[in-house]
Amino acid sequence: MELVCPAGNYPSLKAAVDNGADAVYIGFKDDTNARHFAGLNFNDKKAHRALDYARNKGVKVFVAVNTYPQPEGWHRWQAAVDLAADLGVNALIAADMGVLGYAAEKHPELALHLSVQGSATNYESLKYYQQQFNIRRAVLPRVLSMAQVRQVAAQSPVDLEVFAFGSLCIMAEGRCHLSSYITDQSPNKCGACSPAHAVRWEEQDDGGLETRLNNVLIDRFEPGEKAGYPTLCKGRFQVGEHTFHAMEEPTSLNTLELLPELREVGVGAVKIEGRQRSPAYVEQVVSVWRQAIDAMQANPAGYSPKPEWMATLGGVSEGTQTTLGAYSRPWQ
């Protein structure tokens, strides 16, 4: 089972490689990838440096070109695909059919992985992508149950990758319209659920903090309360006489306990979410998952997550941890 880890910048890439990643995934410094934030991602010079470091340690490098281009910017997505091919990366992660078609035709030697942003939730979709674009792997959305993953895996024509740890989404990736509703910019196009230019952090006289998205109040935090990055789905809103997380509470996916089951159904890779996270986060999470996968593969029947692993992941989680709604067992 391959451990695929985030690398939002060079220090994070080093942290992932040094702590046991089998593969790292990166993006370029523009809106062709779905983590388009200032201070993140790689230009061509830094990408060469990153590949050299990873290759010297025997670690694969994947490049995400997983947003959806518009006609006026199509040349940027073409250039990103061409650069990935020229770098000789191990795989290109893409969602848009135009991008996949261009890559398959122009660079047939380049391995293609279907991004989670492609939102393929059944094996019929995977068959189509494999037949049309010769994809070799697909990343499944986090909202699938374990029963659904098992069903897809039983007939999938390609290798499957699932998210193992990180922030949960409220719906299948690639299908969210919440950001478009409030900022007029889709994460599928601009590369961020909450575009940085629309985010505001406002300190209050009492020491608290308010977060706003396009001038809409998303959340209000008491002095000393942990404040997350403002996204509409995880805001607190007044409904009637109550103020609460009306759509989704901040929650992190943690599938450590499901590792043997994921292996048994044939999942080939597990993915850590977090290219926007710090190198310290990457170091801690990757180290835990390397130990867990090694222990599970050595003794699947006797495997169980160690308390210290759960404690480490709890310390970097976004709120509580759960498997529900994300490769969870069938609803009971």
C-alpha cells in the first residue's frame, strides 16, 4: 500500500520524504492546481530541486493539475502539463477531460491519475476515464462509505487511492458550489474553497476574532479560541434562536483503524491531505502513517492503531476525528 503525502513547498516535501512517504504530490505556482495560495507550490526551478531530492531517496513525485481551465486561460494548463512531462514526474493528477485529453495525446508516456476533483464515485465512471484517457489510478471522494469503496474496487479497471487523513468535505469533491455562491469563484476554477483575496480576519475589542468571506460573517471566536480558515461550509450561523455549525462541524478524517479493510478490498494507495499545511504537520502525520502502514502490512490480523499515534493525529486535527461519511462502514 503506497503512502502519498502532501508537499505544498520544498520544506514540506523534505519533511514528507524524510519521514517515510512513498510518493509526494505538488502543484505549480498558478491556478492550475487546487491549492492556489500565496507561498505555496513550485516554479520550474524549485520543481527540479524537489524532484532531485525525492528521487535521490527513491520517492515518487506526482503533479496536480487538477482545476478546470476556462478558454481564455487554456494555455496555462497546457504549459503545466508540458512542464510536468518535461520534468519526468511519475504521474499527473488531473480532473478536467480537456486536460486529460491533451495530456494523453501530447504525452502518451505520462502516467495519468484521475483527481478527486473528477468526482468519480462508481466503477462505470472509472471505466470511461480509463477507456478515453488511459488513466492508471483514480482518487475516490471522501464521502463514500466502505461498502461503496468495496463495490467500486471489485470492478475498477484502475488502481484506487483513497484519502487517509485530513480535513473532510461536506460533499463529493468537484461538486461544491458554496464558494461560487458567496465569492463568485469556484474552487474547481480558482483553486481554493475560499480565495485568499476574499478572506478577512478582524480582531474585536474584547480580544475575540471574526472571520469574513467576501464581507460575509462566517464565524466569531472567543478570546483564545482556535480559529480555522474560513470556509462557508464550516461556518457558524444563526438558525432560529440558535447559532451553530449549521452545515458541517470542523472535523478531520482519520482512517487508521480501517487500514486492514482498505488493504483487503484492494486499495493501492492512501493519501494524506494538506498541501496548505506546515512542514511540522507533514512531519508528524507522515511519520505516524508510515509506522501504521508498516505495522499493518507486517501483521494485518493483529493490527490496531497505537494510542500514541491517535494522540499525535488528534493534536493536528481540524476539530474532532471521524471515519463516518468517509470510507466508513455501512450506515447502521
